[in-house]
Amino acid sequence: MALSFRTTGINKSTRNRIILLVVVFLASLVFFYLVLNHHSTPQASEMKQPTLPTVSLTTEDHEQLELSGYRKKMSVSDMNDFLLPIGKDRQLSARINTFGASVDAVSYEIRSLQEERMVSSEKIKDLSADGNIVTFDTQLTNLLNADEEYVLVIRLRSNGRNVWYYAPLEYTTNSHVGDVLDFIQDFHDKSLSDNYSSIGKYLETDEDAALEDTSNLYRVDIKSQIGDIALDGHSHKVTSDPVTTVTDVTDDTVTAEISYTISIEKADYLAKETYRVRYGSPRMYLLDYTRTLDIIPSRSTFSVSKNVLRVGAASTDMNTRTNEAGSVAAFVQAGNLYEYSQNKTEITKVFSFGDNITGDARIRNQDHEIRILNVDAAGSMDFAVYGYMNAGDHEGHNGVDLYHYDSSTDIASEEGFIESQHSLAYIRENFSELLYRTPGGLLYIMQNGKLMAIDLSNGEVDTLLKGMEPEQYSVSSDSRYIAWTRSTDPSERIRIRDLASGKIFTIKPEGTDRLVVLCFMEDNLVYGTCQSASDQYMYKLTIVSFKNEKLTKLKDYEKNNIYIKSVTSDDNSIRLTRVRNTPDGYKSASSDTILNTLDTSKDIGATYSTDDTMGRVRSVTLSSVSGDSASALKFRDSRLVLTSSVISIDLYNK
């Protein structure tokens, strides 16, 4: 019998339909993935070059200042960081460096510093032009009163725009300002020349320090060795025109600064010399002298060994912030923001107004500061640039510029610009205590006793607290927490807002006790307890934590018959000024200190190391790694994405 076989399985027609369905399904997956995950790539751009002219002024036969221009009128009442002395002849000469821009008209006015009252005004008719330099001479009004403070406001019409320049001036009775400035210029020139020995008679060299040979070239002063002041044995060259700025004038004494850039052993530095000189004849008296150097970082100046990145000589404390793991550090140097990734052995210049810092005075302007708000595990960060905007779309404006840097795309996106009519000093003093950005795009600012929440997506502002006095509140070091009471007296409750979550905690005392907000130790609140609202001393001190959004008591400090008068603090300790209750009243008692035993970050961040050339230099220490880094340092520049968003809010009214 013949055997017959029947084919089993899927027939051809069905198989083709299944294949078609699978293809359609996969195509649909790809299509919806592209649609749902498509994000337009932000249009990155470079920081625009500066466009505004600068103005230098000559009085007492000395060119002084190098003023940057403002695109809007500024409040003159806080323009008092320096001084333009006017002699008896009231002569003033101006030198305008146009950098290729046009100067179509010039006028000036003089206003009283405090009242902003108009004293005089004049339109300049005779301008002299020689290439990019425009000059004019004038004699100021005879209405100036001796030793009264005024502000000179110069207005240019340049490239169809109004630009204002501000210089506080004083009609001084000191007839020797010119002579003192002659001495300062001569001292500066000789101190950096081969003929430096003649300045030795003005110094007060500390011989004990000289024997210890503890030279640190990043900072020298009137007690330093003359060879250190002269940079003897070190190749050096001044690389920009020195700018003289007078900061104070009394009957016979002048305080002034000279700023410039200098190259030392192939590294560039911002240099500032400060002088205080008393006039004398036939000899001047150098009362004080200091020169500081701050490195302008470049690829050749960074070095890394194990977990330490050496940045270079810097005279001021380095603004540094690391992520929680200690593997990424952001830091500010010479007006620029950098980030170092230890895992990638890579340095990124995140923000800068330009690279030509030695050749362009507009980029060299240091009237801005950068505050790093946070750094996450991957190296993305939020930061704020505040003060004067040297270049870019906001050139010539003062304010707070907010950015988010995405380390995965290497793009720093501008989120909004808050304009201000006040100087950097005013902004620094009034807003630096609290600036916090949430991942959801809320920006919190505490300024002039007012806590505001700004929605960066639409610029809407919500005022959360106002009319606050410094005695009423305290802010944590990372600005995440703010604690406050309803009055400056000991209060019946303390409230704490967690700005990250928006949650509010409340602390109440027992019975008739009253509470006082004292300070934060890192992110732990320290508060005191009084027996009544009228008490001036606290009988107990308490430290609480807000970890995991829960209020937890960490410590009570209470001593029998001992009361706390005041508290001073830093992140690592608090110092208690105490009194003892006696039959004759309260008497001073010994002070006491509470240490922060939970601090684990003290070995991470800004540190010092030693350099054979400069002495003590700045470094950034990250979490420990095993062995030296095998990779050479890599470098890159971030890209910018700019916005036209200008947030208009009143930061200054309570």
C-alpha cells in the first residue's frame, strides 16, 4: 500500500500575512518611537563679541579707570567702588576706545551721589579722532563743593545706541594727588624691572619670614622680600596696559589700585596692586602695598595627579562645588566657569565672556561673579552669572543671568535674565544669601528681605515672604532650606521651607517658651529656646535635621545655670558665647564649641598645594581613586543656547 504524507504547519498564504503584520508592527514601533522621542536640537551659538566702547579719564595729569558702558541708565547711589579725584583746575580729559564702533555724539552730566540731583550738564562739541581713539577735553563746573561726592555720567551715541558710563568723582582739597600717583606709577614700573633695588627703602621686609623662605608669589606685600616683589629669577612680561583706579583720598593720603595682566613663566595672570601712600617731601611714605595674582587658566596650566586637579595661583577663595559622589567638580577662575570630570579626565569650559582676556579690556572686566547652584551625578549643573554682562546679547546690562548646563549634550542653555539697575556690589550684598533652582524650573531668590519664587518657564513671580529682617531668618549653605519666625523677638513657632520639595516644617516650643532662629550647620538647623518672648538669653540650643523630608532632632545642648548669649557658625562648628546666672545677675562665662561630627565633605572641593614657581596654589580635590590617572587631560568648550527671555521683577522694594 502506498503511503501518503500530508504537509503540516502554516500554509504559505497565512505565513505571508503574518510576515506582513510583523513588518507593519515593527514599522509602527519605529514611527512612534521617532515621533514620541523626537526633540528639536537647540540652536547652539557662540558668545557674541563685545561691541561697546570703553572710556578712560585723565585728571591730575594721570589717566585713570577703564569704564565699561551700560545700555540702560543705572542707579548712581551705589556707584561708589572707586573715585575720580578732581583738582583745583577742574580739568578733565576723556579717551574713548571705540573698538571700531562709531561715536556720533557725547554729553555728560554731574549728579550728587546720594540725592542724584543734577549739578551740571554739557554737550561736547569738539571731538578729536585718531583711528579707534576719540578724545575730548573739558573743564568741569565751579559748582562742585570740596570733598563732596558726585557722579560723572557720560553718554555716548554709538552705532545708533545710547551708552552710559559712570564715574564717582570728588573735588578734592588734597593738592598732592598727582604727586602721589607719580610715585605709585614709578614704584609699579621699577618693581617689575631690572632696576628694582631702589624700591627697597619703602618696604618693611619681615626678616624672620625671609629666613624661613616661605615665598608665595601669588601674594606679596610691603613685608615681602624685594626679590619676590620683583619676580626675580622668573621670566615675566606685562601683557596689557595697566589701569590706575583711585579708591580713597584724604588730606594727605591716597589709596589706589593698578590692575593689568602679566605673563610669568608662560602662564597668564590677572594682577592687582593696592597702594596706600602718604605724601611727603622730599620722600613719600608707603603705608601699605599688596600685589595679588590670579591665574587665567589655559590647557597648559592645569595638571592632575590622582584625585587632585591643580588649577594655579589664585589670591581669593575658589568658588567650587562638587557632585555628591565627589567625582565631578565645577569651579570659577578669572571670571570663567569650568568643570572637571574625574572619570573622563576632562575639563570643560562651561561659561566665558571670551578668550581674549589679555588683549580686550571689555572681556577683562571682572565686575561679574558666577554662582554654582548645583552639580548632579553626571556633571549637569545650574549656575547664575550676576553683575555686569561683558559680552553677548545682554552686553552692557546688569542683572542675574540663569543657565542650565547639560553635560550629555555639552550645551549651556540660558533660562532667563533678571535685569537690575544696581551695581555688582549691591547685587552681591542683597541677593547672594539665597539663590536656589529646583529641577522643576522654579528659581528662589531672597533679596532685601523678600523671598520670591520665579517660574522660569513663564516668568511669573510669587512672593512667599516679605519685610523680613536678618534676625528673623537663616538660610542653609546650599540654599535649600530657609527657616524663619514672624518677628525679631523670640517667637512661638519656627517655620522651615524645603525649597526642593516645597514642604514646610513647623517647630513649636513647650509651654510658654519661645524660639529663636540661629543658623544652619550645613543643612541642619540650629535654634535656641528662651523662657519668654522678652528674654535676651537662651537656656537651650537644639539641632534638627530634615533628611528624607522628616524633622529629626539631632542634639540638645543645655547646661545647668548656663545661658547662651549669641552664636557664630560655619559648616563645621558653632561657637557659643555664654553667661552664668548668679545672685548678682548674669556674668560672662567661658565660651563653648559644638563640632559638626557628621561633616564628610571637608576633604572634597577647594584645597591648596605647593608649586615650585608660585608657592601655594589652588587645587580641587575629588574623591579618592586608586593609582595615578593614566589618561592625559582632555579639554572642550561647551556651546550656548541663548534666550530672549527677560524677567522683569522688582528685587529691591520690600
